[in-house]
Amino acid sequence: GENVEQHPSTLSVQEGDSAVIKCTYSDSASNYFPWYKQELGKRPQLIIDIRSNVGEKKDQRIAVTLNKTAKHFSLHITETQPEDSAVYFCAASYSGGGADGLTFGKGTHLIIQP
Amino acid sequence: DAGVIQSPRHEVTEMGQEVTLRCKPISGHDYLFWYRQTMMRGLELLIYFNNNVPIDDSGMPEDRFSAKMPNASFSTLKIQPSEPRDSAVYFCASSLIAAGTEAFFGQGTRLTVV
């Protein structure tokens, strides 16, 4: 089955700086890579996703990059703000027939220092 | 739609008691997932259903755990007997397809077994 590794487990950055979270996956068949944000005491919610037919996707201050050859993908948050403080989870899955659902990384606790 | 609805939000029970967690998926979603979240293990997929049929229960930790989906709008996760190490937040999520699209999470049930 799929295995997703996520680093770092905790990331502290100054407000206004950029944050980068990295994930690797093991199953070369995986073709869908979402990122979820979970605020304290809340449910995980999708913030951005990328499919294997593109290398980068942006949405305002967040972007995700994918390197299928190396089997890794990253989340980039620019101009960080206090409301970006949360736990971020990467995930990977195969979206074709016989898909098994999402395998999540263990999460990164992002702390934005004022 | 009100989103994925879970009940109860919090459950405190004594070791050895039976616990039943409930979930109502988003109408029209064919897939329902049960996840368990702990600090040590992150988000673990326990079981998922497609059109009310259990597809993969390999994540269910022990025979003490069971899940049912009697109809498209209701699922239960049962633990009998419960143990302190079952303490965690249990999330239910639903999606249109197994993977490749957003999984919508419920608010979760925080289970404490004393």
C-alpha cells in the first residue's frame, strides 16, 4: 500500500516569511495529491490539490509542486499570516479504478510567530 | 447540505463498555470513510464504504472494532469492548469518488476511555 512521509513535524516561521512543507510517497501509481489544513479542535479541510499531469498549482498565497520522478511534493505558503497557524496534512492516492482512498502524512504543525 | 454530521461530539466511557459512533454523509456521496486521529499515529484510515458496501477494512485495528452502513445516509463505528488505548478523535468523511476529489470531513467524535 501507499506510504506517505511528511517533514518537518513542526515548523515555526516569522509572520510574513514563507513556509515549505515536504512530502514523499511510495506508490508510483498515485496520481492525486491533496493538502488539508486542520485548525485546533476543527476538522481537516482541503486547501489545495494537484494531479500528476501538472507540476505546479497556485492559489493566492499557497502553491503546491510535484516531482513525479522523485515521488515528492511540497506545499509553499508565502507571506504567512497568523491565521495560517494550523496542522497541515499531505495525502496521496490513486484516482483510477480500484482507488483506495487517501493515505495521509503525519502532519506538520505550522506556527506563525508575530 | 449541512455537510458530514457526526454524533456524539464527545464521548467518555469506562473501559469495557460498548461505544457507538454515528455518521451521516453528504447526500449523493458514494464513498464514506472512517478515520482515527491520534498524536502518535496521525490520521489512520480504518475502513471505507462504496455504495454502502465495505470495500477495505484492513485498517480496523482489532476485532473489537466493527462498522456498518445500513443505508446511504447512515453509518456506525462500534467498539466493543472499549479500551483506554482507543481514546482518539474519530472522523467520518465522504466523497463523490474514492479518490481524486475532495473528501469532506465531519466535526469528529472525541472518544475518551477511562
